[in-house]
Amino acid sequence: MNQRTAGIAGIAAVSLAAIGLLAPAAAASPVNLAPGVQCDTIRCQNNTNQTYRIDWTAACVYAETNIDPIAVPEHTWIAPHETIDLVEGINNAYCPPQSSDHGPSIGELDPGSVASAQFIGAAVDSSRPPPPPSPWSGTG
């Protein structure tokens, strides 16, 4: 009986330790990418007088077709003294549409959405190109 109790206590201790390791990541403070440029979750703020390019990776999720999430490299430009949200279709964020090949949603096209962002860095870049044309819009 004591071994059983010790085993349960050990599992509980490991579970609590895992929760403690995950909790700080969920409540992490904003990421400082450059002096005056910071991002938190999917929102970025530029408190400088220069335009910056933010390099990041989007976690694209596909809830309508149950397709596994994919990582998509992204580049977003942020103007001086601007705050932006990094969502699909806005500020150059893009999740490639995916088509389901299984289940009740076979053949359905899911446009996907940005669930989270992993920030890589920021650099001064005033070129600020226009967003690329959508591949499904027939333009470009």
C-alpha cells in the first residue's frame, strides 16, 4: 500500500512540476525584438521613429477540416508608433488554405487562421512592400 501511495504522490509531483513549467510560457511577458519594438502573443507595437520588418512564424490552425496545424514563415512591416495584430489577411499574415482528405469534410477548403506566433527578430526596413496577392483570388 505504501508503494502505491508513493507512486501516486510521485505522479502528482511530476504533474505539478509540468504545470509549473508550462504556466510561465503561457503568461510570458512581451518579447523585445529591438529597442522600442515588442510583440506579445499576436500583437506587436513599434514605439520608434522607424519602420521595422518583423520576422516570425505563424502557427496556422485548420478547425473546419481537422487538419494538423502547420508553421508558416512570415514577414510583417510595422510603421513608426504603430500597434498591429498579426492575423490572416492583415499585415501580410497568411495561412495557406488546406483541403481535407479524410472524414466528413473531404474536399472542403479551410482558409486556416493564425493561432499563435513565434517571433524571430526585427530589423529596420522602410521598403514596406504591399501584401502579396492571395493565391486563390485570381489576381497577381
